Amino acid sequence: MIHRTPQRSYTPNTMETWFERLNRDWENFFTEKELRWGRNYYRTSEVRSTELLPKSAIIHFKQGKEPLYVIVDWDESGPSFRESHPDVAPGHGLAVAGMYELEEFIADELPPVTETEKGQHDRLENNGEGPKPFERPIEQPKKTDKTGRRLRVRLTTRTDGLWLESGWKGKEDKIDWSKFSLRELTSWEREQLIGYTARAHRCGFRPGDREGTYRLQEPEVIERFFLREISEWKRRYGLVEGEGVAAWKRGLALVRPSIDVKADGIQSRFRFDFSHRGTSVSEEIRQQLFRHPGHVHFVPGEGIFKVDPGSLGSVHEWKSLLPSEGEGILPRYLLFTFARDPNVDLRLSREVARWRRQLEEASEGLEEVELPDYLRPYQKEGVSWLRKLEAAGCHTLLADEMGLGKTLQILTYLNAQDALGEKPVMVVCPASVVPVWQAEVERFFPGTPIRILSRTNPLDADSPALWICSYTQLRRNKHQLEEIEFAYAILDEAQSIKNPDAKVTHACFAIRSRQRIALTGTPMENRPLDLWTLFRFLMPGFLGSRRQFEDLVKLDETFLPRLRTQITPFVLRRTKLAVASDLPPKVEFDWICPLTSQQRRFYEELTKGASGEFKDGLSTALKHKRMHLFSLLTRLRQACCDPSLLPDHSDHWTHSGKLMSLIGRLEEAFEGGSKVVIFSQFVQFLRRARIAVKSEYPHIPQMELTGSTLDREQPVKRFREADGAAVFFVSLRAGGTGLNLQTADYVFLLDPWWNPAVEAQAIDRVHRIGQKKRVIVYRMITKGTIEERIERLKHDKGQLFEDLLSDMDAPVDIFKQFGSLQDLIALEDEPLR
């Protein structure tokens, strides 16, 4: 769309003079070829400036770096033209564009004049647009001015917008809309034409592809035209509405994409559809929207359609999976790909919905099969899970922790499936693991034909054997992979293909097989792209294109949780904790939490006040202002936790950097079904933490134990018997002793205590005899504050620090480790924004 906003220079006299001149039939001065070229150039060019002089008009056009101009000189004999001459312009073609610009100039700056129903002239109102720079006095028309035809306008719809067509209506003539001539016009006809041009321009229309036509393409402007302008057009020009106009009066229809999925054997038929207010669009519109989702689609007789901007990215993302018609046969597992997208509605047939439901429940109610007795229960479950997903037409990622026997599970699975039939089986693994696979086969399934891919033992499509090869050998023999189709392809230590650009990765992608399996204990070593590469091998297209995946990881905060939901049915991961019988290890982390801007402001206010109050030094403060000093330390620690712990402050919990960090870390625990114990010495902070957890994880059961709890056993029992994830908020003092919370495996210390022994007692409520899981402890420390310095000192001094404070409730001697109070409490680093 060209925006015609040139600079314009004129006076009232020159405006009147040129208005009279343009009433003459100036098109007669040009050939048909010049008129066609000039009209087209006028529609597509940009005008820089127009200047009206008494005897000349100067129009400057903008085209590339070369300035183009037209000078129209007018004397008693008529116009003559001087112009820069583009190579492609025939004759005075550029001058034609200049004359059209002059007509638009006059139409914009003069109030348009049209006939009344009696054929007399009316002054057109300003429509509230404010005074015009010049208004031509309207004289009473002479009798000769009444002669001529009336201008009539028709409104039509095309696939490229809303169109105005004009025609001349005589007393008895029938209007021929296909022909409109600007030749031999009377003065009154010319004035009607200028008024028509002005009104069309003001309503947003732009010159069309032939004389007398104008086009409007902006949906919001079209809607405004129907709401505010059309009645005036009917009154002035007897506007006729063509077929299909009525549907466009409803305005722009924002459509939402959906995908219909119906069963087609082991696969499914996917069909991209679009609907508006619950009603699907026609097939013609559906295909247009799918092919060009970013465009506005003008459909005569049906309406104006556009994909909802919120769903536009989704349509672009999934177009690559479907043919250009938006419909095709695809692997059924791709419905999980579409299901992760909240901007696309998924409509499943009954059979497909049942299939999905059974698949999502596969990890819970696993099918019982007859398997060797030497398999442990979890290994039998793994084999059953692999068989079930194969029957569903899906490919799998077995991600058990190292040492849980993934190799044995796969070999048992292959044997149960009678895999070595007409086609061979391929196992790819690191070179150091090739002998391990060979030994496992010979130990558990002797007699199984094994072949090791090597330079002297190339691939043989006619050999239904279990082929074992290293990643290096596979890369070297990639050229053979196109000729062979395997029954099963298994990648062991599949993190070896985490680099999607590596040659070995592309070699694995080239394997053709009916069933694909990846084995790894570390499916995502460094970045989410590792996971994309694994699923590119397993189920191409399942995680979309690489670029789309990386963009979503970077830009969409909700993507990773949705990704986790998407891949869950196809991933089975168990850890050693599932079979451990003795007390597992305890792992402790110092989790550094940032300050929010509010916390930083309050903390700085406290430290600045302390500089004045304790200016005489620490020794004097301990002698004369001991309670004030301890109160300051408490306030600083409260500011580190949550601004609302300070007197006369009440803020939303999101103003606490610790609570924000806690909410993020809890996701790891809750998603695994773990139970969590949260300790704090501030009961009010525990209550604030409960509010935060309830807000973000409303379905997680909560229990609390503080000094005011009368029945201590009741919350402990509820916590112990809770099915699945739960959280227990415990006061450090009330819960430091006398509790057995072995059902938990996560501990959060919201505010580290001065005395390490107090913390150790709290942790031991969870990490004690009877614990079946590894215990993970997070000690939450606010960055750049007194908390971080104390923890640093604990680590630096080790046992000395523990001995120093083991019998202390107040940090008196801690000041001996710092040269001044500011060395202990001064704020460092930047706030969380």
C-alpha cells in the first residue's frame, strides 16, 4: 500500500485556477498507451511534493535514488508538459501520473461538489474534520451546468478487497459498469468526478486498475466504511451493492486453527481446519488460510478472514508437517505434538481419543507378560512398556539411570517380540560398549546370531541377525543404510548424537527401521536441544523443526513444562532410588537467591541507618547497644527473606526473591511425586511461603508444624500418608527434634541459621534410618548480603566455625571474624528485576 502524503504548496487563487482547468477533458491530450502507463505508475508511486503556480504545476515523484518530476504548463491553448523521462515510460506517460496527482490534490483540498436529487449543486459538509485550507465559493449553477449525466457508484467484492466502480447514468441509459470514460465530460460531470475522487480518497480507497475504480484493502477501514460511510454514499451516488457485499458487513473474522484427527490404520488422518465462533469455514477458505496464514483473505459472498494473531505462529510452525492442502496421513503420535500447543484446538475421533488415553496410562497400568524370572520387577515393567508402545505405533526413549540393566531389558524385549525374523536388527553404541552387548547376548540369549559391523564385515541385508556396530562404523557405512531396512534400530548411550550437526548424528538419522529405540541415562546433558535430537531420530517431526524448537525454548517460558507433558508417554526413566534398600546419600546445595528491587531498597535503608547508629564500632555496640545490634541483624535477615516480614510492610509474595526461587525449585520435586519439608525460623515467613505454594501449586497437599501446633502427630501423620507429592512447613525450633519425616526426600532451609548444629538437626528429621530415597537439601541464601557472608565463613572455617558457635544462640563472636559492621552487612551485587 502506497501512502500518498506529499508536501503541497498553493494559494486560494491558484487552487481556483487549476480547479477550472481540470474540469476540461485533459485526457484527450494523451494516447491510450500513455494513459494506461500513467495510471499504473500513479497507483504504485510515491509523490514527494506538489506545487501550484498561476501558469504551472510542479510534481515531484520518488522512485529509487533518481528524482523524477513533471512540470505542467497551461496557457490559452491548453496544457504542455516538461518531465524527466524514465526509460520505461512511453511518451508523456509520467505526465499522465502528474495529472492524476493534480486531480487528487484538488479533490483533497476542495470540498467536493455533487448534485442533489433535483440536480442542483450542494456544498459538502466538512464531516467534523475542521476547516479546510481553502473553500471555493459555490456559485449558483448556470443552466448549462445542469446538463450531462449523473455519476453512479457500485460496491463490489473481489479477492483483493472492496471495490468502487463508477458509471454514467443518462435519463434513459442503462449503466454499463464495465465501461467508464473520462473523455468529453461536461463541467458538471467533471465536478461530480472530482467529488467522487475526494470522498473515495477520504474513506481510504486508492485508485484501482481502471478508470473510475477504487480499492480498499484494510479490514478495519472496510468495517468503518460500512458502519459510518455507506449511507452517505447511497444518498449522494445511489450506491448499488453487488453480490457478496452483505457478508462483508460483519467485519473481519478472526479464525482459530484446529486439527481433526481420525484413525487410518496404525496411522491417522490429520486435517488442519479453521473456525469462527465455533463454525468451520468453507473448504476454499480453509485451504487459503492454511497456505497463506499471515494474509487477510477477502472472499466474495462469505466474508473477510484472518488467522487470529495469537495462533499465527502455531500455524506457521505446524505447516511443515502437513502437505500444502493441510491434510494428510501421518504417524498417530504426532497428535501429541499438536496437543502441546495451546493455540490449536485438537479434535480427536473416538478411536484416536481412546488410543491416546491408553498410551498416556501406559506407565501406570503396564501389561503383564511372561518374562524370565531373573528380571527384577522394574525390568519386567520396562519390557512390558516397550511392547505396549510398539503395539501403539510409537517409538521409545528408555532413560533408566546407569546400572539398572537397560541392555538386558532391550534384549528380553527383542526376544519377546521375536525380532529376528525376515529383517535384521541394528544396535549402535560406543565402541567400548560393543563387547558388552555381545557378552550380554551370549549370556542371556545364546544362539542368537550376532554380527559385528566392521571393515571386513560389511552390512548384509539378507542376514536376519543382530547387528552391533559403533557410532564410528555407522558413520563410515552410511552409504549402505539407504539399501537396508531394519526391523529394530536401537541407539545405546544415545546422548552420543546430541549434536544435531555432527556426521554421526546424520548417519543415525539415515537408518531405516520399523521400530526405533534410544537408550540413555542422561537424555539432556547440556541443553534442551539434546532432547530434540533424540526425538528427531525416534519420531521425526515430533518436536517440530530445530529452529522452531530453539525459538520456543528461548522465548516461551511455558514451553518446557508443555514439552515435558508432550514427551512423557514416550519416555521411561527409573533411578537407583527405586530399588535402594539402605540409607541413601544426602546431597546438600547452597541455593543463591537474588534480591528483588524492594528487598534491596529496604536492605540498603537498614545498612545506612546502621552506619550512623553504630559509628563508634562493634565493641562499643556490643557493650552498650547489644539488643539494638541483634535487632538490626534480625531485620537484615528478614529483609533477605521477604519485605513483608519487616514492620509496617505488606507486599505480594513475588517481591521476595527467595519465594520466587523456592517456587521454581519445587517444580523439580513435585513433578517427580516427591514430598518436601520446608524449614524456617520465622513462622510468618512460613505462612507467606504457604500462600506462594498454594498460588502456584494449588493441588499439592500442605501441612504445618509450629510452636503453636497442639497436636504434633496429626500433621505428621497426614504428611506421611499423603499419596504423591506433598509439602510440610515446619518451624525450625518446633521441628528440630522429635520428628520422623522419612517419607520426604527434599529439604528446603529458607533462612540459614547461625548455628550449623541447629540446621543439621532439622535435616536429620528427614535423613534418618528408614529413609528410602536420596535426600536433597537446598540451603537458600540471599546473594550479596549478610547471609552469603556467614555461609562463606562457615565453609572457610569449617570445623572451627562449628565449634565456635555450636553452643550459641546469638552471633556474638561472629563479629570477631569481620573488621567492621559494614564488612558483614554491606550490600553487594545487583537486584533482581
